[in-house]
Amino acid sequence: MTLSPKMRTRMTVFWMLLPTFLILIGFYLFPTLYNLELSFSDITLLKLKKGGDFVGTTNYTEFLTSSSFRDIAINTVFWLTAISVSVRIVLGLLFALLLNSKFLKSMRLTTIARLMLLVPWATPPVVAVIAWRWLFDPTYGPINSWLISSGLISDPIAFTANLATVWPAIITIIVWNTTPLIGVSLLAALQTIPEDLNEAAAIDGANRWQQFRFITLPYLMPTISVLTLMSVIWTFNNFVYVWLTTGAGPGTFTNVLATEVYMKAFIDLRIGYSAAIGVSMAVVMAFFGAMYFRYFGLTEMQDKVG
Amino acid sequence: MMKTRSTNALANGIENGALLVAFAVFAVFLLGPAFYVFKGSFENLSVSLISSDGGWTLQNYVSLFQSGYFIYVVNSLVVCITATVLACTISLFCAYCLSRFRFKGRGFVFAAIMGGQFFPWIILVNPIFIVFARTGLINSQIGLILCYTAFITPFTIYLMVGYLTTIPKSLDEAAIVDGASRFTVVTKIILPIMWPGMVAAGTFGFLQSWSEYLLALALITDNAKKTIPLGLYQYFGDVQVDWGAVMAGSVVATVPTLLLFLPLQRKLVSGLTAGATK
């Protein structure tokens, strides 16, 4: 049997795409839909074989009206996402501006700075948490021993167990690990700003702040928005930093949506309930995802290949 | 006149000094934690808090590997390398089709690839766990490899599509006219040209899976199957942390990523924010 060239090409495309389709369906589409189904059932890890019974929206109403919902939502939205993303954008911007300043450029510090940024960037999150837990450690940690030897405090502070310091501690770890990406991206964007724009503005009498406000910032805005949106999406459902730093503790003080999903499924063994939390998260994420697609995503990749 | 010039010079000096100080603060913040872990991994920490004798020792590394850390390193290498090779192979063919053909569902694949890069895996842990539990893939390296392959594929496809668009289509067409099949074109003509792009995508995929924690935590409980991120946390005992082992283990976990990251950095940034800066 011989196939026409057109059919042959079709067959080739089919076979070449098949593995990708299998992955997309098997590991993205199917689990998402299955998770949706689970969220309407009372399935637990103990009756996995039998499966759960349909319970309607019970899981959702239980979660949304539970006493812990408010705290979890605030922790996730305010601390984990809003604060940590803002801090890393601001710090990344400051660092990029610093490296782009005439004086530091003339000192040829940019290459060294790139290497410096590489260290936290390449550090796996697990190790980032370990490094800071060591720095924060009340008995061995360097931070406590500096503070004590400089006379600022008399007793060591357990930074990751103290209610006043635990969120700042977690955010410090996230910021340390993720700011380099922001810094390097913004530096790359800064370097595309034509030099004569600022010179012309200076001749017209614009001061430094005005140059920053009306030239640099508008120029950086597209990069800042894409980085912000990306960071929000990555951080909102991040599990590893909170889990490894505090285990959602002390108590459930630093519990976020991602750790709640994990704990409900693998500690309380309530898979169905946990799935409902996951679906709620997915709805929020879908909103940000749609924003990303709308402004940056799809158009860019399709523009590239036509 | 002289006076304003000297005050200007002074102001400049102060400003430059401030910039240097700011740079130093950033340097300490960025490098400090890694430095302390590196330093700690060569110190004798495990005895008691006062007895730190200040000497350098390899004891942490020796006892780390004696306590079975080696198996985690091997597991991580096996899982991550296999997943990376699989993902790159799958991505090569997919990216080739996306860049060369128009077909039904092409828009869907694009959307899925962009979406897949940001997909919240925390949501997929439950369904994947159940499916794996029913098919016997819990505590299996095959299961973890499949997950990691799926996990890194969207970004490797994305990177490769970008690379493939720089390769002229006339190359493939010439070979097709000479009677080569599409499959031969990809493996014999495209692959050698885009090898640097493959290496970059592969490096990225490897790094992603190397530091993955959540899926490994949910799917692997058997100590003999654990990967480095899980293994490291073994040394955080319930009561006491074996800091010496943890530090040495952290250094072992980070050295490969640092070395791989170095050549990759620029490519990654241009890939991630290409849409915004064009």
C-alpha cells in the first residue's frame, strides 16, 4: 500500500506529536478533570480501592466556611504572594538600577554581579531553605550570634518559630532564592534603553527622578508586568518554601493553600476535601493565567513561529 | 567657580561611595547564606555548640556518604537524566511539527505549552497519587520519571520552538526532495544544527527535576528510592538536626546546579521575558 505524499506527511506529524499529546492528556488534562471529580466525593486515602461517594459541593462549602479559611486565604494572598512578590520586584529593580549606574559600570562590576546572582538562583529551593534555617537557627545560627555579640538582643530569637518573625523569615528565603531572575531580567531590559534618551531629557532640564519616572520606568513596565504576573503564578501555589521552613507552623500559623492541600490529603487522608481546595486554587490561577495569555503568552509564541 | 566644582566632586564621591556600599550590601545578602553553608560543611558542628574547635574537617562529608547519601545522589541522577532525555526527545519532534506544519489542534498545543509552564502541580498531586497507587507506580522510579518528563516538557518544547524558527525551512525541503523522510530530516539534519538548543533545554529540564520536591514527597516513601531533596531532609531529625550532614549534603546537591547554570543563564532570561522586551 502506498500513501499519497500528503497522507504521509499527515502520518508523520501524527506520530511526532503523539507523545506530547499523551503527556498533555495523561498528566495535565486527565488529572485536572479527575481532580474535579474527586472534589465532589468523600474519597479518603483509606478507602482508595472502593472509591468515594458523591457528596455534591459539601467539600467546597466546608472549606469556604471553615474557621481556618480566612487565615489561609490571608496568608496565601497577602504574605506568601503579595508581599514576597512586591519585595522581590523592588529589590530586583534596585539591584538592576545599581548595576546599570555609570559608576558601577565603570568599575566593571557587572560580570561579578552576574556571578553573584547566579549563586542564589542556582540553589535548589530545598537548599535555600536549609541555608536560611541555619542562619536563623537559635543555637548555632550566625544571625543570632551577631545580634547577641553586638548587644542588640540578650536571648537568641527562634526566627522561624516566633509569630512576629516567621513570615518575614519565610519571605526572606523566597526573596533570596527568586530575586536573581528578576534582577537579571530587569538589567537586560535596562540595557536596551537608548542612552541618548536620558541625555536629551537631562539637557531639557529633567532631574534624575524625572528621568527615572518618565523614561526608565515606562520602558521597563512591560518587563515588570510580565515578571510580576509570572512570579504571582509561581508563588501563589508554591508549597516547598513554607512546608520546609515551618511545616505550616507554628501550629497552623503559616498555613497556605498549597500546604493545606498537602496536609488534608496526606496527613488527614481526606483526598476529596483536599481536591476541592485544589480546584478552588485552580480557579484563582486560571484568572491569572488568562491575564498572562491575554497580555503576553500565546501571542508571543505564535508570533515567533507564525 | 572653584568652589562649586569641588562640592560637585564631593557630592559625586559621596554618591559613588553610597553605590559601592549598596553593592556590598547586596553582595552579602546574595552570597552570605551560601558561604555559611559551604563553611559549615567543613566544620565540626555535631558535637556540641561550644566545642567548635575552628578546624577544617572532611568528617561531615565522610559521615554523610557513610550514612547512605550516595544512594540519593544515584537516584536523583537516574531519575533526572532519564526524564531529561525523554523530555528532550519528545520535545524535539513536537517542536519540529509546531514550527513546520499547520494542523488542527495547533493552537491548543501552543496554549497547553504556555499554560503547562505555570501549571500548579500541587493540584495534580492528588489525582496522580491515586492513579499511581492503583497502578503500582508509588515508590517507583518509573512513576517519578514519567512525572518529571511531563513536568519539564512544556518548557523544553518552548525553548526548542524558539530555536527551530531560526533554522531555515529550505534545509528540510532540500532533503525531502532528495528522498529523505521527515524522521530522517529531524534526526540527521535538524538535530545536529540545533544541538546547542537541545543542550540548553536539557540543562534546564535537568535543573528543574533536580530540585523538585513536592512530587517526590508524595510519591516516594521508600528510603532506597528517595531523591536528594527528600534525602536531605532525613537529616532534620525530629529532635535534633544533624547540621554537619545537612550542610555537606546541601553542598553536594548544589554544586552540579551551579556548574550547569553558568552557561545557561543568559539564554534563560531571554527566553522567559522575550515577549515583554521585543
